[in-house]
Amino acid sequence: MPGDLFPETLAHPGLTILPGFAGEAAPALMAAVREIAAHAPFRRMKTPGGKEMSAAMTNCGAVGWVSDAKGYRYQASDPYTGLPWPMMPVIFRDLAQRAAQAGGFAGFAPDVALINRYEPGAKMSLHQDVDEQDFSAPIVSVSLGLPAMFLWGGAKRTDKAARIALASGDVLVWGGPARRHFHGIAPVKAGTHPLTGAARVNLTFRLAM
Ligand code: SIN
Ligand code: FE2
């Protein structure tokens, strides 16, 4: 019975939880993150309102998500270096595609991976991912390193958010009617993890353009 295999899928329509899906790939994914960050360093972007975000961020792919006084957007060059974003590694693309398929979205071909790094205390407030052009593609989210509490809300900001514990290697896929659901990350608790040290790293794969 599918309910036995993926109970959370039934509890949270539109969201598929794939526990440990990236566990085996995690060390190679982190090595790739370090390589990307050597070219496009993690930085704390400012919201359009001028507030520094608590999670540090970088990107790889044809475009990258950026935020500054002019707003949120995707752009082909890294404003920090002036260079194109590093290419998306094959292992990223492959993992994202396989996870999307497991979540019911065969043929997912992301053009960007946002890479967030949360040090203890960092969080991401409830928000929607709405800067992409095509909402028929899902979001694939990969957790590495320190655990975190994912907040899964609804279509409205005021909808009560479920709390879903995420460990290193866990993957989430959401799409369809849930593509624009509010979501966030509660403040990351202090700790260290062999893969990342005192940090949680998250990859979100998207089709932006
Ligand atoms: C995001 O919503 O972009 C990131 C979520 C996460 O860090 O798990
Ligand atoms: Fe998001």
C-alpha cells in the first residue's frame, strides 16, 4: 500500500518526503558544493528592504537567484564576481532528476540550484518560491549536514505550518497545486556534522527560466 511507504505524502498533499534519498551521494554533493563555493563564494544577501538574510547563499547553473535593493530575481552572472555562475555538476542534475521522478515529476530538467548554508541560529522565514517562470516544474530540496525543522505551510501565509524534521540526505519534492505553498526553516540548532561542520547546507533545484 503506498500509504505504508510514503505516509507523509498522504499527510501533506503535493509534498513527497524521500528520507535518505541523497544519503549515498551526500559526500560527493558536498565536495561539489565546496568546488562551486571556491568560484562563487557563499554570501549573505540583503532583502529588498535592506535586511541581511541569516542564511548564506550561492548558486550554480545557467542562472542564479539574487536579492538586493532592486528586488528578487534570477540572473546569469554572479553580482559578487561579475562572472557566470558555475555550471551545474552532473551529479546535481542526476540526483534532482531521480528525486523528481520519485515524487511524480518525470523529466525534470533544472536550470539552477540555489545553495543555502545555515549556521546555527540561521533560519528562513515562511515564503513562497515564485520568482520562476514555469510553475509546472517541481522544487527538489536536498538537506546536507546538520538537521533542521522544515515548515510546510499552505497556499496562504496564515495557513498553519506543519513541522517536518529533516536529516542529512533527506530530499523533498513539491509541485503541482502545492508548488506555491509557503515554506521555511526554523532556526538551526547548534551542533556539528561530519559532512558540513557547524552548518546545514540545502540545495534547491528549480526550473527558473
Ligand atoms: C528554500 O526554501 O529555498 C530553502 C529551504 C531549505 O533550506 O530547506
Ligand atoms: Fe523556498
